[in-house]
Amino acid sequence: MKIKENLKYISFITIIFSLPFLDFLKNNILEIDLILGKSFYFLIFAVFLLLLLLACIINLLFKSKDFVKTFLIIVIIYWFAFKHNFLNLIIKDIFNQFLLNMVEYSSEISLLILIISIIYTSTLIYKNNSFFKKFIFIFFYLSFFVSLIQIFSFDQKLNISKLDKVDFINFKDKLDNNKENIYFFILDGMQPIKEFEKHYKLSANNFLEYTKNQNFNYIHDTSNIYDNTTHSLSALFYLDEIFDETGKLKAKSEVLYPTLLRKNNKPDLLKNLDNLGYDFKWIGNFFAYCPKFNLRYCLNKNTNTIIDPYLYINFFRQSPLLQTIWSFGLIFNFDFNKYIYFDVNNGMGRLTKYLKENPKSNKPTFYFVHHMSPHWPYITNDDCSYKNYSGNKNLTGYKSAYLCTLKKIKETIEFLNKSDPNSIVVFQSDHNWVMSKNKQEKKMIFNLIKISDDCRVASNINFNNVNALRLILSCITGSSLDYINK
């Protein structure tokens, strides 16, 4: 009888253990072909082994005679942990409506609720509460079968974002020729060269002369549509202004960057790239990190590796694990700037490293690289070695970060000239530096473009993020330049 009871519990434990993985697949259903690989199966094995080991340790410490019951409680605690992000979002939504000053504590409150729930559930299980045992059996089995049904009944054709139902700016291909790779670099918070020279009393003539000799065109006096990252990059992906005349978001622009890159969204840029046969690859930074939004777009997503950090970050972000590790790091004075920000925010360096290690794709690719410098935190010397400058208005830190970025631009140009000489390359900022005096100054941006000789860069056009992309799409499709706003 005991063996039969234990088998029932083991099957029940297996059901509960699988739920976070099923939820993960359900929430990333459009990337399921990328997820189901060696790294995913290794993750399942590793998590199960860890929970089993934890149950053994606890069983030994408390000298419990019922290992199966201990293991059940550990697995339920694990299931609760993966409801942290879901509960946190619900609490945030409630606080946003009624208690605005409490929003910043939503994560802590979510964790507190989960701890209370875990203690209560564990107590009832150990006391063999018959009603509660029936309840959790029904609840978890129902959750399991509902998740399975949702996964297997998913129809990608029916899962259409409302963005697909809105008219979009469509560049129809009239040339039907081989398309070149496009590299679009956003240099976050990089002020125009003239402004940098004026403020720091430095000359960037050598840099400008170098880029000119490499067939790049630096366009002075460029003003972006908006003065912040979220709105500027949202407009970039929608290829248009995102607010109407009344100051409200347009119907197709309600989802903003970086959320617009989630699985169900297809802003105008991505629709056009799809129509033209382009792959889209995204290198983000710590504040907009690809695996948190869409695994399909991550540059070095590889299902054949055993350990895939992108996949694991996406999986564990539903739990408090990443936040807990972060908190412990702060307690023990771990230098996140040096060991995490320094590498993750170096978009240009990460791209060139990837391209050196991977063969060129047969399919044209649009590389969107959000390089986080010279925006704060300022963590580089002018030679690009690590140095941490405190504060977000540190003039010396910004100067060093700016000079380092110019250095990295030159290195990237040299690399691309050798590896992909016919590609289209854009280096632009999304907005001016944080020390800007007003919104108009904040809109002034760095603007360096290389495009084919037969593609005219008119002097009377303000080639901001949106117009630069419209110019590129017009040229590679042979479409009219009427889409470009003067």
C-alpha cells in the first residue's frame, strides 16, 4: 500500500515539476523550435537534480522518515517561485491604479505573499490535511492538462497581433536583386561631434577624415523626432512618429520599445524586413536585453549548445532567482559594472566578436545593435579599458566614454570593410547626452552613414533614425523617396 501511495505522489511530483517548463513553452510558443534543444533538456535535468539533492539534504537535516513528502514540498516551493513575476505584475497593476507610492515595493510584497503561501501549504501537507490534498491534486492536474492543451492547440496563424491589422508603411521591392546586410548601431546618449568638440575644446577632425576616406558620410545638425530612448527607438521600429496631433499614441504605436520586440508584435520595420527576406538580429544591453523579450532575435541563440545563457535568463526571470543573486552581489560589493555592464553594454564589441566566430549567413541580415555608451554608467577610459566614473553627470566620465566610442566605431568600420564591404552601415544616437539644457538640445544626435553610391543623401533632409531607415529601405527596393519626411 505504501509503494502504491508513493508512486501516486511521484507521478504528482512530476506533474508539478513540469509546470514551470510548460508555462515557459506556452509563453514563448512562437520560439518553441528554438527552445527545444540540448540546452533546454539539460536545464530540465539540472533543475530536477538540484531539487532532488535539496530534498535529500533537508530530509537528512530534519531526520524525516517520509522522503517523498519532503520532495513534494520542495517541488511545490519551486512551483511557487516561478509565480513570482506573474504575481509581481498583478500587484504592480493594482498599485498603479490605487497606491502609486507603493509600486516600487511590488516585488518584495509578491515575495512575502509567496513565502506565506509556502509556509501554509507545507504545514497542511505535513499534517496530511485530506481536503487540502484533494484540492492540490485537482488544481495541479488541471493546470497540467490545460497547459498541454494550450500548447498543442496553438495555431500560429490565429495568434496575430493587432499591429498586423493596421495599415503599415510598405516598401515594395521593385528591384528584386540580392540584398546586402544592414548594420544599424544606436549609440545611446552620444552627442553630435560639433557639440562634443565645442564643450571639451577638442578636435575630431582625424576621426571625420578617417570616416570620409572609408566612404562614410557624417551628417551634421541632425535632430531626432524625440528626446528619449523609448520614444526614439519606438519611432525607429514603426518608421514613423508614434504620437498623433493630440499627443496620444497612434493605434499601431501603443506598444513601445523594447516591448514591441516581443513575440506577437510586428512593427513596420520588421514587416518590411520579412517581406524583403531579411533576418533580424538584435544586440541589446543590460536595460533592454534580448533574452528577456524574444529569443528568436538574439544574435548568438544556438539550440545545439548544452548551456545557453540566453535561454536560462529567459526561463529564470519568472522566479526571484536573478533578483536574489543581484541583491547578494550588492551586499558583497560585487562589481556589476566591471563583470556584467562592461561586456553586455558593449554592443559593437559583441557584434564583431560574434561575426569573427561565425560564418556569414546566406540570408541577408539586419543587425540592430544598441550600444550603451557613451550613456551612463561611464565605465571606460578613452582607450576603452575599464574604469568606473561615479554619477550620471560626470563630465570626465562622459568624455572618456565618448572617445572610447569613437575608437570602437573605427574598429567596427575596419572590421566590416574587410568582412562585409558592400553592407549598409549606420551609426546614430537616439538622443543627446543627459546634460542637455532643454528638450530641443536633447534631440540633437550623432549621425554617421554609409550607403551605396547610387542612393542619394540629400542635404535638405533631416536624416534622423526614422528617415535614415526610410532612405535605406527606399534605396534597396527602388521605391519612391516620398516616404522621407523633409
